[in-house]
Amino acid sequence: MASGSELTPFSSPVIDVTNPTSIIAASDVYFFNSQIDLCSVSSFDLSAGFKLSLDGCSFIRGIIIGEDVSVPTSSLEMSNSAYIYGITASNLNLLGEIVVREPVTFEGNTINKGKLYPAINSIIYLKDNFTNEGSIDNGLNLMTINVSGDITNSGTWTNNHTKLVGSAEQHVLLVNDMTINNELFYFTSELSTAPFQWYYNSEILDSPDFTGETSQEMQMYQKVMGPAYYGTYYCATGE
């Protein structure tokens, strides 16, 4: 990791953070060969636009906070089999090899510019606005991506299951017709009162490429979300 190696690394076999006060970065931070455990009580604040570099580390059970702007200035960079587990991360650029072990949530405005993949069978949660400019790949593991916001893809994206879950309009944008490749792509309304009717780009969806257009959950028969079906999805219900 060239950029991280320019910094003086923090290195310790185990770093347990039990103080619930947020750790606020005053510069870029570089951890090397360490296990950093926020113990489900603490957070790491990069909101001044700094970068957290993890080189051969595990970073677990806590919150990573980036600057709350439409285009992230804060970053998480990972290398050498570093992984995150039990993390909620907001408003970040994702750089390097972003290895996840569930549960992991990315929220706010997130841009993946690296390679995002699971170390084990995992569920990843994407909230708000997620953009993939790099690669997403399940590799040899099972990866389910639950989306409760909007997604944009201009890179490569291959995973087992993608589910859009919500109660309002959700947008799928494929830049330059870059596809999302899945074994299953399905949609679930968080509203549970019948009747149900799914809409695509404000028109009633009635297509042989889908099943369940009048159900709470709808599935796409195609294994590829491509140019024919990127756009806006919404389910009208009895609520």
C-alpha cells in the first residue's frame, strides 16, 4: 500500500477500544498487522476528509464515519488480506481490496473504487447512495447484497443475490451500460398491505422477464441487470 506506507504505522497485535467516545482522526491513519476492535461501543471519525489505511489488519465491531458530502472526501483503504467485520461505514471512498465478513453496512454516499469481495459467505447492506466504479465479486463465496437506497454501476459487478428492499422509489443506474450480474435479482416492498403493483419508470410492470409483479416480492428472471431494465422501481401497495 504505497500511500499508507508513507505514514508511520500503528501496530499492535490487539487494540481494544472500550471507551464510547469517538476517535477523531486529525490526519490520515495507517494500521499495520493489527486487530482493532471497537467493541460495539466506539466509532472512528474521518469526517475531516482523512483516510484510514488497514494493512494486514482486522477492523471489527464499530462505526467508521466519513465527511457527510455528496462526493466523499474520506476514504477506507485496505490491503494484504485486511478485512472488516461488524462495521457500519458512512460516506467513504473504498480503495484497495475491501474484504468483508458480515455484517457490514455501507451508508450515506459511498463510492467503491477498489475491489469489494467477501472473505466468507456474507450479506452486505447498501443504504442511501452506493456507486461502484471498481469491482464487486463474490469469488468462491456466497454474497448477498441488500440495497435499501439507490445504486450506480460503472465498473464490474458479479454476485450471487441482489435484493432491492424499500418503501419508496429506488433507482438503478448503469453507466455506459455496465451490467450487474447475479444468480438472483429481486425486489421486496417493506410495506406489507395488499394489493401490490410494481412499477418500472412510472409504468405498470408486466413483463415475461419478471415474476411477482403483483406481489410483495418480485423476481427478475434474467441473471443480468442490463440496459433494458435499469431505471426506477417502486411498489404501490394498499397502505
